[in-house]
Amino acid sequence: MAVAAAQKNREMFAIKKSYSIENGYPSRRRSLVDDARFETLVVKQTKQSVLEEARARANDSGLESDFIQDGVRIGNGDNSPTVEDGTQQDETKNGHLADADIGDDDAKGDEDYTLTEEEVILQNAASESSEAEQAIQQAALLLHMRDGMGSLARILKTIDNYKGCVQHLETRPSQVTGVQFDALIKVNMTRVNLIQLIRSLRQSTAFGGVNLLTENNISSKTPWFPRHASDLDNCNHLMTKYEPELDMNHPGFADKEYRERRKQIAEIAFGYKYGDPIPSISYTEIENSTWQRVFNTVLDLMPKHACREYKAAFNKLQAADIFVPHRIPQLEDVSSFLRKNTGFTLRPAAGLLTARDFLASLAFRVFQSTQYVRHNNSPFHTPEPDCIHELLGHIPLLADPSFAQFSQEIGLASLGASDSEIEKLSTVCWFTVEFGLCKENQQLKAYGAALLSSIGELLHALSDKPELRPFEPASTSVQPYQDQEYQPIYYVAETFEDAKDKFRRWVSTMSRPFEVRFNPHTERVEVLDSVDKLETLIWQLNTEMLHLTNAVKKLKGSHFE
């Protein structure tokens, strides 16, 4: 039962296990923002059902004197220690708090005890193993004291009895009717003792309420996110939307051979693991022909309409014999090229990823790319990402150092972000990475992948029909948009550097209570949540600054010579 409960907890709160979305989504939708909103709905529904189940178990009248949650027994067993040895588990009337503090109904704690969301997560974390029970947990408790400061000494004694260490304590007059003071107490203790402490305090009539607050990953408000590039193996959930098997408007709906081909290529992506070489696809003559038609059109329009960074990287890809008109590039060759130029790599994706998974991958300088080809009946438009969109739209700019850094910063900002912030980041990504415009010598140029791989949209964006606005992340992030026709509004960046600077300042206002950085040597995202980590980082930066200073001195010296 403990294993099942732990698994359910992981399924509820870990992004990598919380959903695999199938069907139920309107066709012709490819919006990252809509993806994020749909993910939010699925997670909320799942979370609510699991919380209700956990609370129902907590209130089960059959528990009697022992408190059993998800396979962990807490209560008056024969092995319960006494108050005197400091680890008494349940006998609150015999020493934890004074008799006057305890209600007359012994069953009160079991009959009325309900779990908050944080306590469900704590309980399930403790239920994973005996080692997990005894793991030291940091926690913050908010207590509403009815009887004033006289209860404080007994509270501290109770914490001491449970082998807890008080790290912080503060009180203030309460604004709650019938409560004199609120006390915020931060403690360190084993998880199992923390659960017992909360129950013990809740059985006391001295308190108007006892709440476990967010602290050190107890709460779902600090969600799972990938910490190492290998964790991206768990970030491949698909949004099943405009699929050839599901929507009769798809160009390949009636083409059984095309549908079977899509399945085969998707299975290759599902089987891919971190560190594997990307499997090659033997593209058919029809697929290569579709690529050639789009490639030649982009080649014609690129000199006039694409930004200089795109053109420079495109030329490098041609020089490396990766971009050629008669053959679709293999992802492994493209990935090797990107790694040498900007440190980005590719991994195969089976289709349109969820917004959170797509953005998380960028944090590790990993771009998840499809390998299938759009149907040959619709070579110049695809309502879903295909390898032509990825290769001709995204890859050239991922080979540009400035744009690659911008893409990674969007990804890093998404790690641990709230659902609403994922929506905003997705919108920024939509109007930049997909549909971005910039200025060059007072002329509009395209850098968005959806523009550079869709001829009709490109010409529309550079015409006098749409509205053009300056890129400001705060306003761009909340701009509604539609994704079934050409965009009525586009955002224009003065330069990539200006866009990055504005983006950094906007991200600093987000609610995420921690900062992260990517360590390129370990391919790991580090959460900067301790003084030791910050001191190590400062030492590394100081070393880099020393090398840079020495280089400047040597260059100046050689210049004067």
C-alpha cells in the first residue's frame, strides 16, 4: 500500500509522470499556450481526486486509535516510546501538552483530522521506505494560539520531545477572532515525527489552527523538473491534436501508407534514450521531393526576408553539406553541427510536445525535433511540427550563439514555474521563437521559425496587413492570439541583445522563489538555494574574471609594443 501511495504521489505532482494526454483536444490547434492551459486542467483534476482520496483515508472511522495513512502506522503501538525518552508518538494527554489544552473526546483527532495538500505530499514521501520516514525534513508550522504566549513553552517542549530542532521562531498578534497570537516556527525533524507533531498539536484545544507551510520541497508548489539532461527521457509527453489518424481534415487522414509511416517514425522517438546516437531515417523519394520543394523556396526568399544571423548559419549548414536540396538532413548530423557551434543538441520527438516539456528541454540546450515529413499534398504548410519546420525554421538560429543563449534562457525560466507563468513564457516563445520579427537597417526581417518555414505567413508578416508592436515581454506575454490563420499582430525586436535584456528583467519579476543555472560541464541544472552553492559559483566566476583580466592586459601590452 505504501508503494502504491508513493507512486500516486509522484504521478500527481511530478511533471514527468502526471499526464499523458490523449485525444479530447480541438483540431488545428498547435498553440503552446493552449497546451499549457490544458496541462493545468489535467493536473488540477488529478490532484483534486488524489487529495480527496487521501483525506477520505485519513478520516476513515475504522482507524480508531491508530493513525494509518498510505501504509504508515502512527499511534499507540506497543513500541511507542514514552515522553521521558523524547520520542513519544501519540500520548498527548500524558505530557506533550497540559490537560487543559486537550479536548475531552479522545477520538477527536482521528474523526476530524484532515490533511492539507502539503501534508499529503509529506505523508507520501515518508511512506516510500523506512529510510524515508527517518529522513530529516525542514518544515514551517503556523500555529494560532488561543491562550496567548503561555502555550509557547509547551509547544517548544513538545517539539523537543519529538526530537525536533527549532531553527526560527517569531510571533505576532493575530487578526483571527478568538486567537491571541500567531506563531511561525521553522523546525528540522524526521518526517515521521513531524507528522506526529502536527497531529499532536491539532488535538489540542489551545490552538485555533495548525498549518504546515511550504518548506524544502514539501509542497507541490515546488514541482519536479529535470535536473540533468538524462531526465529529458521523461519529458516526451505528446499533445494529441492534429494527428492524421484523428482528424479528417489532416492531409494524410485518408492515406494509410502515410499514417503507418508516421507510426514507425514515432516509435523510433519513443525508444530513444539519453546518450544514444539519433537513429537515421531512410527517407523515401516522395519525402525528399517534398523537402526539396520547400528548401528551394526558402533559398529564394531568404536573402531578402531573413535576418542576417539566419542567413549566416544557413550558409554554414550548406558549407558543411548538411543543407542540400536533394536530401533531408539526418538529425544526428545536425546535432553534431550544433554542438560544435553553440552547444545545442537534438533529440527525436514523436510529435507535438507539451509546453512544459518543450521549454524544459531548451534549458539544457536540447531541442526536441520531429523526424517525420509533412504530407506531400501540402508541402508549404503544416499545422503541426515536422522535420522540415524544425530543420529550416529552428536549426539555423540555434546555430547562432546569441539566439541559442536566448532560447536557453527561456527554458531555464520555465523550470519550476507556475502554470500561469508557463502560459506567459509560452506566449513569449510564440511571438519570438516562432513568429518573431526584428529590425535590420530600419527594415523588417524574420527570425521566427514558423515564418521562415511557412511561405504564406512570411509574406503576410512582412506586408502592411498585420499590426506591428515593439517587443516588451510584460505586454507580449499576455497578448491573446489565434493559431488557425495568419497572425494579426507581430512583435518586433530592435536587436537580439535588446530582446534578451528585456526578457531577463521581466523574468526577474516572476514568482519562482529560487534561481537556477545550467552547468555545461555536468549538463546539470543547479538550484542556487544555499550560501555554499553561491560561494562556489562566485569562486568560479572570479577565476574566469582573472583569466579575462589577464587576457586584456596581454592584448594591451602587445598593442603598445
